[in-house]
Amino acid sequence: MKTANQDIRPVTTKINNNGNIEIGGCDLIELANKYGTPLYVFDEETIRSITKSYKDAFKSYPHMKMMFASKAFITKAICKIMEQEGFGLDLCSGGEIYTAKSAGFDMSKTLFNGNNKSYDELNFAIEAGVGTISVDNFFELALLNDIAKSNNKKVEILLRITPGIECHTHEYIQTGHLDSKFGFDLTQLDEAIELIKEEYTNLKLIGLHAHIGSQIFEKKVYFDEVEVIFKEIKRIEDKFGIKLTTVNLGGGLGIKYTEKDAPISVYEIAETIIESININSKKYGIAEPTVFIEPGRSVVGTSGVTLYTAGSSKQVPNGRKYQAVDGGMSDNARPSLYQAEYTVEIANKPNLPADKKVTIAGKHCESGDILAKDIMLPEIEEGDIVCFYTTGAYGYSMSSNYNRALKAAAVLVNNGKSDIIINRQTYEQLCEADTIPDRLIR
């Protein structure tokens, strides 16, 4: 069964009677005029569609917990949608914890993840009531135990491991192979467990956590991941007498950015994971555990588009045609970081033939500020609205104030209604953290 991550466009996308692209019942040109550009637009129906697909796909396994990977995109409004859809939250910073807590999210349904959590972040996590902490290294084990002890708490933890599985994705978003900054190597697990048993008595080990990467198009890696973890659970039970009850498989399911991408569906990975759980729980003689799944990109990626206004252009003699827009690497860093590719349309010219080769350039003072290279579009004129699809994940969450650019607004659209979920940053807000030392004032 097809799921929303296998589409380039939000599920409500169509061309309306004005001849413009419409999403969530809202004309993109009208949204650009009302809210300005750059503008992130999120289709609520697409988000809810994929969350429902996850719940339906895994419904045959009763011990499954869905945890939205908030790093993809988190706001108070997104927290509310996830809560309504029965998802928990995977959080990876103090800021994400604060966002969830300030949105009134049930913090017992959250997990704190990351490779270098600070004292303040761990202390805040405990005070905020975060349900589970995934511990990444020996330094964190000691630090968390000290903080838990000072708070007179017993903290439930997972140990994050590197399972030695590589998926075919960009090297920067592979996290499960052995040469990674994340997690304990399997050869280090016994030492960590001995410390928890003998010294770190304010920590309660309940399970293992592995994450094999991001933008994954393969099924077998999920089957293998389950087997590696279950094998370790059995070995730990035999050696230490500890029955681990929880497994976190991470997320990583890919989405369709361009026509050449062929992501698998939520139902396909669910079938693979459940099959592997059934086989390996019997193979290793362990009770079926509670299993966390942490989708992020696949939940919000397809729901989002970014709108820009076309500005200046340049034709290089005997070379490229560059078309500049009013945003760039400050609102979408992925093309610069990962050489990411996107599907692009002109929101006010969707029916015109895409017969002109053009490179979409950002406005920042970097030669590498290129959003899309050598793509085919209709003739672009100043003032046209350029629409980049599948920017819902890691667009806003990776955005910056490079060149003192203001962070863009974000709107949520549904049934013809649009609502601001992130206000456009102002110049006053941009400078509010600046200070001038007295010695510089004459």
C-alpha cells in the first residue's frame, strides 16, 4: 500500500481555477502575498495521513510505540498534532525539551537522545519529567548518574549501540556503522552494564537503542538491525541476568525528493520489522519487547514546501542561467551540506512547459549558495513564486541567520485555512541578544 513518503507533493496538492498551485485548499500565490517569502508551508492532512499509516502498518504488533523524531521539525503546533495522533517525541536538545514542555506535551512519552548532552540539558530533562534517556557514552553514564542522584531520582535509560550496519545513503547521515560518533561499540557494552550494576545505581537499564541512518530505501537493514539487537539482549540476559524489555529501532525511512528516488512504504518496513521481531524473539528465546520507532523526515518531509520570490537573474556567456530567489542556504542548508536535490515548480505557472534550463541561486554571499542546479522550468520572471517540494524536514530546523538573514515564517494549511505556526523573525528579534561592552561606548 502506498504511503505519503512515496509522493513528492503533499497529498492535497492541485492546480486550482486561478491556474496556481494549491495545497491544503490554499492558493500558494495568495499565501506568498499574505505572509511574504521565503515561507514554509505545511499541509496538515499530509502529516496526519503518514502518522495514521504508521499506526495502521504496525497495528499487528501490540507493543509498538511511535516516537516522532523532533529534530526534523518541531514547534508547539507540531507537538499538538503528534499528541493528537498518539505519537511520543524523540528529543535531542534542551531546546526541543523546552518546546515540548511549553506545548503541554505529556513528557512521560518523550525520549532524550544525543551524543553530547550537557549537564544543564540532562538536569532539565530529569526536572521536566522526560520518560526515557538514551545514553550514548561512558561520560554521559557517569554524568547522568550524578545528576539523578542529586535529584533523588531513578532514571530509566537505554544504551545506544552502533550495530555495524551501513545503509546506502549519504555518509553524513549514516549513523549505525562502526565508525560513527554515536553510541557504544558492541565490545564496550559489558563494561557499561557492569558500571550500571555496580556503581551507577540511580540508572535503570531497560533496553538498547540503535539507529542505522537516514533517508533509507532498503528493507533488509531493518531486519538485520532487529536481529543484532535481539542477539545482544539474549547475550546480556545470559551473562548478567538482566531482562531488557525495550528496543529502540530509530527511524530513517526515506522520502521522495525527485522522480529518481524510490522510497519504500511504511507498510513495507513494518512488515519487515514485525517479521524480524517474530523470528528473532523465538530464535533467541526472549519475550517480545516494547519497540520504539522514531520516524521524523518521513512524517513531515513530504508535507512541507518552501516558497520564494524570484529576483535578479544572470546569463553566463556560453554558460549557465542563474535565477536568484529571496532565500537560500539560510533557510535550506541541505543542498550545501548533502548536495540534496529537490523538485521545483513555479507556483503561478504550473501548466507552462518546463523548457528552460536554470540554476536557482540563493541571495547569500557564498558561491555554494545554490538551491537547485541545472533544472528544467518555465521561463522565470521577476516576482514569480518558486516552490520547492519536500522541504518539511530539516528546512526550518537547520535554518540560520547567515548574513543576518531573518528566519522565515511557517504556516499550517488545512481545508482552505492557513495559520501561522512560526512568526517571521524581525530585525529587533535578530539583535535582541546583542550587547555592546561599556568599554566600546565613548
